[in-house]
Amino acid sequence: MLQSADNSIKHRLIEPTAMITEVKRLVAQGVEMDQIAPELSKQFYIDIDLLNAVLRVMRKKMLERKSKESAAKQDTTGTNDRAAA
């Protein structure tokens, strides 16, 4: 029985820019970081080493962003307290 050539073919996700794009798409859809690999593997053949590197960088950037936001909140709170005194 012959199958259509395009029905079940998965593409390779081995380029860094394509990997980053797909990871960002999944994060924007609300997929948790620990579920990104299983979700990507449903659609693509993935380079797991590249995916781990991308996830490591994205986690680091997310932590830096959160720490900057919390520092900014503390600065504004501290300024308001000093102004009130």
C-alpha cells in the first residue's frame, strides 16, 4: 500500500534560527519549558543538543528579565517610601 509522500514526513529542525523560532512559538502558546522537547518531536526531527542549548539560553534570558523587573519594582517602591518620609 503506497502512502502519499507528504503525509507523514517530518522535517529536520537542525538550524539554530529555526529552532529558536519554534521554541518561541511554543512558549508564546503557553507550553511549559519542560514540555517543549516532546512537542517539537511530534512535528520535527530535532537536534537535541541544539535544543538543550537554546533552552538553556532562553531560561537564562528569562531569569535575567525577571530579576531586572523585580529590581525595577524595588527601586520604584524605595523611591516612593523615601518621598513619603
